[in-house]
Amino acid sequence: MSEFNNLKLEVADEIAVLTISRPAALNALNSETLDELNVALTEIEARDDVKVLILTGGPDKKDNAFKSFVAGADISEMVNFTAAEARAFGMRASVPFFKLMNMRQVTICAVNGFALGGGCEISMACDIRIASENATFGQPECGLGIIPGFGGTQRLARLVGMGRAKELIFTCDSIDANEAYRIGLVNKVVPCEELMDTAKAMAKKIASKGSYAVSIAKAAINNGYDMDIKNAVEMEANLFGITCSTHDKAEGMGAFLERRAATLTDF
Ligand code: CO8
């Protein structure tokens, strides 16, 4: 695996934990971090020993506490952007963000503090979000004279509905973890000290299923979301057919009928 300046990667028991670590800037996303994310996600997707990825933020420089998941895109880098540079920066982010969304492994975002601007946006590119009780979500961009540009205007509305997305983006209000849960932005809220154990327990449960089936289910949900229902259900039927040709389908159904535990091989 590559070496990174702003990321840490640990792999154990089929679960990768990728930590964004720029303690001097509350883990804000600069170009270098976005490029490193792209490399790391490409390498993780190619690894057979990783079934689920957990993305999280590293501790703060001052007291080593988990204060910020990602406090946004790096404002000191963006401050002098021309329109062309801004567009390039947005595109630079969209590559790793789409990887999080579409890679074959499930991606869980463990949000441990500020998830503002680009931080909220990268969490929304993951399949599932688990928040610690100290997490704060918001899209403060309009207060900076810009708009969410890492997919926020699109993914927030898809997750919480257009009315709530518009309110959050137009007012720049931050919301706490419980409000994020209430509006469907996060799947779960847990005490800070339980965040990583909860994310790993969910990852372990997902990893215990047929990984090929899970990856096909992820593709079916993602691809069908923007299709009309008729074509989406037809696409699902085709993907269902593909899963019927796998060892895991024969083993999973056979084990059920024989009243024994299945041994899934991920294909
Ligand atoms: N960018 C750069 N540096 C940051 C950022 C950031 N987003 N957030 C915090 N930092 C730095 C601070 O400058 C400070 O550095 P230093 O110690 O050298 O002065 C350090 O991190 C600690 O921050 P604070 O002292 O401000 O910590 P506080 O605990 O007082 O406040 C906050 C924490 C509330 C999170 C505060 O830091 C803050 O408001 N940060 C900015 C949050 C924000 O506005 N985020 C959105 C940024 S815009 C964005 O994400 C756009 C995404 C789309 C871009 C599309 C381009 C095409």
C-alpha cells in the first residue's frame, strides 16, 4: 500500500479503517488529501482481504480528542481560486467521492465531530453514516459566499428530501447528531466512546454475508435510484439472475434447506 501524509489505513478482520488525519486543520480536505483518498480507495477496492471500509476522522492537534471528522474543504486553499481552479477542485473531489459511493465494498462513515461543508458531503458519499453524540452536521458554504460543491446540493436532497436540504443549505444552520438522525441524514447515533466499536460491529455483520451478493445489491440500489421504476426493477431482475449463478446462492439456499450453517465463499 502507498504511504500517505494525511491518511492512515489499518486493515484487520476483513475491515479497513481509513482515517483522515490533518490535525492542524481539523481534517479539512485539501488537494493533497483528495488525491491521497483517490489512491487509497483504488488500492482498497483491489484488496480481496477487505469487505467493508470504515471512513473516519483523526484526533485534534491540541488535546488529541476527537473533535472533528472533517471541518470542510480547505478554506485557505480555496480562498484565491479562479472559477477554473474551483471547478478542477470539485472534479478532484468527485473522483474519490464516487469511488466511496460505487466501490464494490460497503462504505460506512463513522462521524466523530464536525462534519461541515465538504465533511458533510464526503459522509453522504458513503453508504451508511454512524454519528457519535458530539457530531455536528452542516453546509455553511452560502455563508462563505459559495455553494456546496462536493455534491452537497445533490446528495443532501436525495437523503433528507428537498425541503430539509434547502433549509440546511440556505440557512447554513448546523444540526446535532440527534437531529441528523431524526431527518434521516445518519443511520445511528452512539456515545463517542462506542463509535468505532459500533461501526466495526456493523461492518462485521455485513462482512459475514455473501460479499458478492452485497456488492451486487449495492450496485442495484445505486444504479436503480435514478432510473424509472420499470427499468430499475428490470435491471434488478437481471442482477438477481447473476447472483443465481454463484456458489454462494447454491450454498446459502442449500444450507437453509438442510438446516445447517452456510459457508459462503463470496462468489
Ligand atoms: N479549512 C481550513 N482550515 C480549517 C478549516 C477549513 N475548513 N476548518 C478549521 N480549520 C483550521 C483553522 O483555521 C484553525 O487553524 P489554526 O489553528 O492554524 O488557526 C484550526 O483548523 C482549528 O480551527 P478553529 O480554531 O477555528 O477551531 P474551533 O474549535 O474554534 O472552531 C469550527 C471549529 C467551528 C469547525 C471552525 O474551525 C470552522 O468554522 N471551520 C470552518 C467550517 C466551514 O466553514 N466549513 C466549510 C468549508 S467550505 C466547503 O467545505 C466547501 C466544500 C465544497 C468545495 C467545492 C469546490 C469546487
